[in-house]
Amino acid sequence: MVARHDLATDPGLQEDLLQARRGTAFFARKLNELSDAELDGGTLLPDWTRRHVVAHVGYNARAIARLLEWAATGVETPMYSSPEARNHEISFGATLSPIALRNLFDHSAVHLSVEWRDLPDENWTHEVRTAQGRTVPASETVWMRTREVWVHAVDLDNGATFNDIPAPVLERLLKDITGAWKTRGTDTGLLINVNDTTGNGAALTFGDTSATNPTIITGPLPAVVEWATGRGTSGVTATGPSAESAVLAAPKWI
């Protein structure tokens, strides 16, 4: 039997797909480490149990798969019919039995991977619309999923940390977050200095680089992204007029 493989031939897209699938495998490993009883435990997200996180990640795969169907057929297929429908879906998913919840994650992940696999080269540039209303090429769905699985694996709060997330994913995520801040104007006077991003002393700077007396957040890449996503402040320091005695809370991201 002929082996099935991704129809996409662009090397960059192939690498992105690999990173998304690695993130999915990492989330699956952290989920499988949890007992059924531990699914009722808390997470790094307020008011969400592990059940909510697993349900969200499962239904997110289905929603992104709908965008791939849109790109493949040209028939508009939104991620969700409404924000309320999305929230209801997650709440319902959190009530599923442990085996059903695990099956939701497994089956939805396979479905999405197949949709990626079977999308022809020429369809990856077809435009679709995200749940936030952004119009993006179908290729953006790979990053959308990559971000979800890696960060929510940490949110399960059973051992994964931002140090487990590959540096290229962390760097792109930080660019996304600081870009959102800039668009909203919430980064005024805030400068983020990332030191030693790859272990070779490389550094990155984000935020309001024109500020004359900024509040400066400094730390290694995993710690800065953890702070920027609102997941913690360990490993970062704050200096400047707004730092006070504690590390400044990050602006809202999403």
C-alpha cells in the first residue's frame, strides 16, 4: 500500500507542520500522565479544570479543521457559529466521561492532521477567517494549533514548563503577544529584554523601544513568555518607574 504523506511541498510549511505535530504529541504525553481522577484538578487558567483544557484543545482541533475544509472546498465554514457556542462546547466537553474526553482529544487531533495532510499546495494560500475575525491564509492554521497545544500542555499543570517549549515557538509567540500589545497601545512605556534566547548569548528586545524612561522586564526567553502569557513571574525581573516591588503584571494578550 502506498504511504500517505503531506501534499504540501514548501520546506517552511513542512517544518511548521512538524512543530505542530510535536506539540500535539507533547500535549498527549502530559494528558496520558494524568489519571482519570486527576482530570478534575486545577490548571494555570482561572476557573478551568484540566477537563476544560482538554475539551478546549479537542474542540479547537475540530474548529481549525473546519477552516481547512473551507480552504479545500471554497465553502465558508467558520470555526464556531458564535463565541457563545464555543464557550458552551467547552463547558459541555468538561462534563464528558474520562474516556470520552480522551477520545475527543485523540480523534480530533488525527482529524486535523489528516486535513493538513490532504490539502494541496495551491490551497494553502486560500483565505479563511479566524474566530477573532482575522482573515488569514490557510497556512496560518498550523501556527494557530502549534500555539494552542504547546501552551495548554503547560496549563495542565502536571510538570510541563515553558522550558519544554522549543525556542522558535517561544520567540514567535512573544512576537505575537507584543504585536497585540502594540496594536492596542498597551505596551506604552514597557520594554521587554530577552537574554540568552538560544544558549549562545543572543538577545531580543520587544515593546516600546522609543520610551525614554521605560519599565523594563528582563529574563530568559521561557520565563519572559511565561510572564507575557500571564502564567507566572518566576525568572523575570522588573525595573523602572512602574516596577515597584513586584514584577509588573503583563498587559492582556487575548
